[in-house]
Amino acid sequence: MRLNKYAILIAVFWVSFTYANPLQQVRDFTSEQLSDNLFVLKSTGSNTNVGIFMGETFILLIDPFVGNANNTKLVSAIRKLSDKPIKYIINTHSHSDHIGANSFYIELGADVISNRNGQFYFNNELISSEDKYTIDVGNEKLDLLHFISHTTDDVIVHFRKNNIIFMGDTYMHDTYPHAYAGGSKGQFEVINKTLSLSNDSTKLITAHGRFLTKKAEFLSFKEKSELWYEKINALNEQGESMEVIVRNEELINISKMFRPFSLGYFEQQVRKTVVAERLISK
Ligand SMILES: [Zn+2]
């Protein structure tokens, strides 16, 4: 294992009249090294995993948002790793817990690369309407691949030389598919493309929770997802109502293969899945 761990402790003492509870402002960051030039930085106060790529002359960040009150602390944590300028931000999709710090980084001089409804943008400039956009940063090539799955503007980021793929929210550990926009069609497009790019040493990085997955675990996610969607779609095709679908014993048992969650969370996710499946079957 070549994973080096750094625990970066951010100043514990905080004097401010602005914040009623100074303890809320204390955040610890942990960074994990994935390769010579790729890291994941995580705040204990936030569930988002921030990707950090060290270019030869610059830093590129993926989804650098751990709460607005912590933007400068996140930069301080990044500064423990490198003092190169933060030049690029990649958004894996447009949910606020991923793009929330864009304007903060733009003010620091960074440019944002994102997808909006299938088109790639460099800040507000349209750069491609294709589903793939490649960035050559000298010592690495990054393929940005667009999917409609979790949202209409999902981007997975494939670092070719590093053999590392940042999945955004198209895949989350141990939990049901979150393909609210693309349904099963979009979810399996992401899964199959990711598998085609992966070998046994590929590192798949999720945006939330425990962040590292290998291909074997991802394959098992695919199998569970197939059972999940098959059952939901079968019930849907039988014309069952939402209330009947969320009480289906077999579906409850399939859901436990991901991880046993509360019935409330299960129901919420089934409802969202049914809505997405009905949408894409139209
Ligand atoms: Zn999301």
C-alpha cells in the first residue's frame, strides 16, 4: 500500500463576534494520497470528498465544497500539500453540495469546467457539445465523460495515467442507485462505461462517504442494481401503486443487500426510483 495519510489540523482557537458558537467553526481535514499527484481531501464536518490534482504548475480541484464557512480552511488545508496556484475547478454535477464554492474559487483566479445539460463549459464559454471532453495538462490526460444519470449534467473524470476515476454522485457506496434523472438506463450507462475503463487496479472515487472502490466491489454494485431495477420495473409494469411497491417484501430484501437502511430512507429512494423509471419509459 502506498497510501500516505496526513492529518491536517486546522486552528482550534477562533475569535469572532460573527459566530455564536465557535466550536461549529472548528474543522479537521484529512487528506489521503491516491497517487504521486492525486489526493482526496475530506473534512470531518462535511461528507463531501474533494479531489486534488497536482499539475506541474497548478492545482486542479474536483467538487471543492465543504460548506461556505469552511472555504478558506479548505484552502489552508490544500496549502499544506502545495503552494501552486489553484487554477481549475471541475464540477461533477450541478448540485449545490458540489458547486457551492465556485464563485469563491473564481475570485481566487480559478476557472470552472462543468457540464450543463450535455454541453461542456469553461466558465460561461461553451467548449463542447460532445459527451466527452479531454483536457491535456502535460503530465496527465483527463477525460470528462457526460452522462444523464444522477442529474442531467453528470461528469465522471477519468485520469488516464493515474488509472483513477472520480464518479461524482453517479455511484455511492453501499447504497441504492441515485439515478434520479436518467433512471436505470442512465445508471447502467455509467456502470458499463466505468467497467470498460477499469482494471483490477483502477481506483473509483465517490464524492461522499468512504471514497475508494475497486472494480470487484463495483461489479457487485452492478449486480445488486440489476435486481433492484428489475423488481421495481416488474412491479411498475404490473401496474402496482407506489404504496404497494414500497411495501413489497422482495424489494425490501433486495434493498438489504446494499446495506440495511431505515424503512423511511428505503421508501424515499424507492419513490424517487419509481418516478425516474416512469419518466424514462415515457
Ligand atoms: Zn448530487
